[in-house]
Amino acid sequence: MDDDWSRQSTEPLPIIVATRTSRRHRRTRTLPPGRRRHRTVGVVAAMLALVTVAGVYLGSRLWHEVLAAADDFVATEGHDIIVEVHEGDSTVAIAETLADREVVVTAGAFVEAAGENQAISAIQPGFYRLHTFISASEAVERLADPRNRTGRVVIPEGRQLDDVQDVKTGAVTEGILTLVSRATCVVLDGDERCVDGAALRQAAASVDLATLKVPDWAVASAEALRGDHRRIEGLIAAGAWNVDPIAAPADIVASLITASVNRYTAAGLGSTAAGAELATYQVLIVASLVQREAAAADFAKVARVIINRLTAGQNLELDSTVNYVLQQQEVATTDADRAESTPWNTYAAPGLPATPICSPSAEAIAAAARPAEGDWMYFVTVDRQGTTVFTSDYQQHLVNVELARANGVLDSAR
């Protein structure tokens, strides 16, 4: 830009003329006073305009530099925090959250930095470890780094709340509470912290059911088992979940139950099983039995066997319900185990167990709600390929059991 704001005027030089009366005296011919005044005002206005333009230009540059400097925290010591990215959050929404939590100075700075990093588009809903008082570009990098994601837990289908050990192999299958506890482990400012599994168990056993968000259709059964954490068995669904690693144990349990009930509803829970008029909670219980007793291809048939036995008033006699309370489990239960009276043992008592015995899949729920049509009362897996045969005749069932014994899979007989 040209900085010479006082160029010479283009106004013509004064014209000198001689009068008729005296050649010795000359006078300057100037413009009339009105015109002089107008010319002066014009020059001043022009100069003011130039000064204004220059001032705006320089001011805008200075303001931009001030804002640029304010886009990032400078030499400020912060601390680690957990930030949640919600389902459907846009980059702007994430930016506003970060600004509110003092991770970045302004939301706009984060949005601008995010536009230069394609990894930000892959950010998934969940919880992330970030740091307060950092630059916008560093916030983007931290958020995009998968190592900073925390609180993600995957619960396999058919898993129960507690850990169980296989009698033969000694292998331990981690329960839902252990999986959730591990998912909460996070290092904040150099110190690792986890929500202990025992604390989750205690919350499940003793916290008010309304606080735990237990649905109305499960309250009566859960209330009957007050003091026992297994009263919420089955209410935490299988699948991938995000849990707040710094939340209170009761809040973690409540968030999982709330999200699970929504998922169950989407899977069809709430429908009634054909011919048995099962209540919603009973459908969930039957689904958990089906999940533990059969391969997916046979879910609907096994559901029908269970409903037929209930209708006939016959004990279900399912080893899975005996195993449920045992820390060490085996497919073939002992006589002593089957004789043990528990709220879940369907050898010792008629009807359904007190609660589900695991977290069933959507397919198992669908089978329980809409079982296959048939008069079967018995089923047994007869070979190691998983072939399961069904019959309504007890004598034929005994023949099938002998076949299962001969093939080494007697422990699957029913």
C-alpha cells in the first residue's frame, strides 16, 4: 500500500494579471470565497477517507493477529479430563463442548483445526481423555487418537454378570461386571483409576431400582431379590456400549440398563409368545434359556419346548439354570447340583427361573416372542456337529439320549 497520504494538490497555480491603471502593482487572482471553501472541504474529506481506509486496513490486521493469538492457550498448565461425544454430534457441537470444558479457547479455533485433519470425520460417539488449556490443533490430534478413547465395553451374547470357570479346562469366562470394570480403567494426570467390579456389584444389589432405571416390567422380580446383584441379570444387553469411566457405579449401571432396554424394545421384546401369553419379563427369561441351551438354528424350536413344558406344568429341568449359580460350570450337572434349591434351579422348582440367566441375543428374543409351532416336549443334541433332535414322545427321547451317549455328547441331553 502507498503510505504517501499528502500528495500535492492538482489545483492550478494563481494567475497574475496587470491592471489598466497600474502596471507596477500586480495582484493575485484567486477563486471566489465560496469556491475556495468547497475545494478545501473536498481535500480534507479525501484525506480523511484515505486515513479511514488505512486505519481500517491496519486495524483489521491488528485485530486478526489478536484473535489468532487468542485462538490457543499459551503456557497454561491444565489437567486430564473425560469428554463425551454424543450420538449425532457435529464438529461444531464437539467444538462447543471442548470450549465449554476449557480444552480449547474457542469453538471456532477447533472447527478450523478440524478442517485440516480428515481423521476427525471418523470420531465415534463415546468418551475421550483430553487435556484442558491446549491448542486447537492438539485437541484435534488427541481426539483423533484411538488411544485416548475410553469406556468402551463389548458384551458377548450369552454372558452373565459374574465370572465363571470351566471345570474341565479351568478357563475363566469374564462376566459383564468384570468387563465393565475394565472398560472404566483410565489414566488421568498419571494415575490409573478404575470403577471396581465389587462397587458395581454392590450398586446392582442395593441401590434403589428407580435410580438404576429398572423398567416397570422387571421391578417386581428385581424387588423380590433385593440385596442380590443378580436381580438385574439380563437387563444389561449384549453388544458394544460406552460407559463414563469417571461416573458413580450406580450411574454406570443405570446408563447400561437404560440403553439396553431401548435395544431390547427394538429387538421385539414386549411382544407375547404365541400360545403362552408370556409377559415381557418372561420373554426375556425364556430368551436367556434359549441362548444357553441351543444353537441359533434351533432357537425357535427350543423356545417352543420351554413354552410347551410351562403350559403342561412340567418342570423345565434345564442344566443351564443349575449352572447359573455355580462359579465352576460344566454342561453335565451333578445330582447334588440339581437337588440344590435356588431361585433359578428348574429341576428343583416348577416354572421359570427368578431372572434371566444371561444376556440374550436379538435372535433369541425373537425366538422367545415368536416360537416355532410344534408339540415337542424334549430335545437332545446327538452328535458333536450340533445336531439336535426334538420329539413329543418320552420313549423316543430316551432312544435319542442313548444315541447322544454313544456319540459322547450325553451332557447335552434334556
